Amino acid sequence: MNKLMIFAFTISVLIGCTPKNKTNNKESDNINMAISRSDGESMIVPLGKEKGTLISRNENSESDTNKVPNIVSKTGEKAIEGGNPNAENESLKIRRAHTQFKNGTVYYKDGEIQKAIDAFKLSLEYKPDNDKAFYNLGKIYYELGQKDLSMAYYKDAVNLNENDSLSLLGIGLIYYQSKRYPDALLYYNKAIEAAPYYAMAYFNRGTMLGQNKQYQQSLSDLTNAIKYDPDFSESYLNRGLAYFYTKDMDNACIDWKKAESMGNLKAKDAVRIYCSGGMTQ
């Protein structure tokens, strides 16, 4: 008889979106973003950190920077040549803020994290109401393991834009990892309200509900996660777990086999142990 293998739900976070995982954010549908996932405390093989995953555009148009004097783009130690945020007219401040925002995304993609932080902070000196700069700082500090700072920046972003589903999801994840589940649920709910097609928000909420043995609600959320992003294998793995714990082995094996076909190693183990005819729950 095969040895019983106990699986745990795994949490993951999407800080951004692709066309297959759009947020439908009321404010951010047209922002070009990318995926970043953090594996959390799980038995799942961690996903690799992906670079270049910050919001890469703010609300100012590209043409705003075309004729700005004395602004240089990511050359040397100083991203701005001269200039004082307290002594410039509003139009020039906005242009400088936009340039610094762009510099920050380039520094981040190049792995120059401290320079990226400095650029986003300088962007906020010129334009302190840019919620996307606050979000990017929150994401960076989360990746650095400084969750208190990350939370503060995410909340600043939400204070400026209550429909910022990316920051709402980030706050929920930090609360979840701190085992503050009611607070995590509150922010996951807000993220889904702001972005009804945000697959990772459904995934994280459904996974947390599954961990708390609310399996029917978990199944509903994970089904939505699959609906809006059918290419994320962990959604099938975790939905299979929810079926497993409700003793629906037929559907559990269907989901695990799907995840296995997508290269998920934990699903492969689940199929081998539970779906080969050698063992039943």
C-alpha cells in the first residue's frame, strides 16, 4: 500500500497582471504590468522570482517628458541634473516625477534595487499623489522582507486609490502571512470587489478558505481563479485538494492530472499516490 501523503494548500500572490490574468481594475485596466508570485508557507515547489514586475507606467503621457530640460535618464549616480522639488513650477514637477518613475522601473529591472527605491521616492517628492509609485515601493519592500514598510506603502496607495486591487491584494497577503485571517479576508474581498476578474485574488482567498476548512467556498473561488487564468497549475492543485477534503476523489484526480500535465510536481505525486488505483482516502 502506498504511504499516505498529506498535502497542504499553498498561497501565492500576483502583483500585477497579464492578458490571461487581467484584474479588471476600475482604475488600472490599461496599465502594462507583469506577474510576480511569492510562494508563502507551503509544500509546493516555490516559483522563481521574476524580474521586471513593477507597474511600468504612471498616468502621465510619454509626451510630457519629450522637451524637459536638464533631465537625464538613468545615467551615472544622479537621475536628475539639478532641480529642486520646492522651487519648480507644477508642470515641470510632473515631468520630473514621470522621469523618475520611469527610472525606477528600469533600475528595478536591472536589479539595482536601492536606486529603484530612491527613484520612486524622488518621484513622490515631485508628485506625492501617485498611487502607483507607492504600490511599487510596497512591492519592493515586500520582496526585501520588510513587510511593515511594504504594508505602509500599500496602504498609502489605497488611501489615494481605493480601487487599487494590486495593493489591496498585497495587504491581504501580508495579513494572511501574519495569521490575521479576518483582516486578510477583508482585503481579499476588497481586491475582488475592485477587480472582479482578478484570478490571483480568487486564488488567494480560495486557498485561505480551504486552509480554514471552508471547502465549498474554497471550491467556488478556485473555480473562478481557473476561469480567469486557466494556465496557473496551482489553482488546479488546490482545487483538487478541496475536492480531496470533501471526499470527491474523482474530481480531485481530474484536477491533479491537469496540474500534472502543466508540470506541477506536487500534482504528479498526488496522482501517483491517490489516482493510480493503489489507494483511496
